Amino acid sequence: MSKKSAGIILYKFSDSVPEILLVHMGGPYWQKKDKASWSIPKGEFEFPELPFDAAIREMEEETGLLVKGDFIELKPVKQKGGKVIHAFAFNQDFNPESLISNSFDLEWPPQSGKISAFAEIDKACWFDKETALDKILPGQTAILEELFQKIISN
């Protein structure tokens, strides 16, 4: 069975220009990467948890923000590796400086025997359409394109 992931995309309008909140993955692998290395706040889930419930949970775990309200459900996107991402969008501002992320343990440097804790998400930032499409992981581009189409056409 393929893995499933769910997440929330925050969006807002600055001077009528839509912006998207993306998060940068923490840990040593992503530390110096920028282009095509940002993501929507998301995480894996398994049955019986529902995609929307998982998205709400992951948003809180990765950003510290509990979101409630009317969401835009986006079409699930299947990535190259087979994982399916379920995304929901919500119009809300968020101060990236208030980011509070959970952490994970990793042996670093590799084969050193030393276990270090790293933030799952090390930063968040608002991006306009062009920049967001440049920064996001390629497998998530379709999610942003659908969202921009929906919020710009409304």
C-alpha cells in the first residue's frame, strides 16, 4: 500500500497579491538547500485517520498553529515515489517568527554514534506565486498551481 500524507496550505493576500506559506525542512540534509526544497506543512497518516484530521494535526505539530474554519479541499497529488498528498488550503495570516516545530532524532554525523535532535521544520516564509513555485518540492507544484487557480479566479 502506498504511503499517504496530508497538509494545510495557508494563503493570504498582500495588496491583492496572493501569498503562500511554505516551510523549510530541518535537519542536516536540507540545511543548505533552498530552491525546490520547501514544502507545505504536512505529514504521513494511516487508516483510520482521515486526511483532513491528519492535515490539522500535522499543521499544529510542524508550526504550532491550530487552524479552524472553512477550507478549500484540493485534489490529491501522487508523487513519483507513489506517495499521495492530500492538501487543504486556508486563508489565514501567520507570523513565521512564531514557528514552533516538533523535532526528530538523527545520528549525526553518520556513523558517529552521536544522536542529535533537529527541528522537523527550521523556518517558514510567505512567498508570491512565482517564488513559491520555484521554492517548493517538484512533487508538490501541482498543489500550488491548483490553489493559485482557485484563489485568483474567485
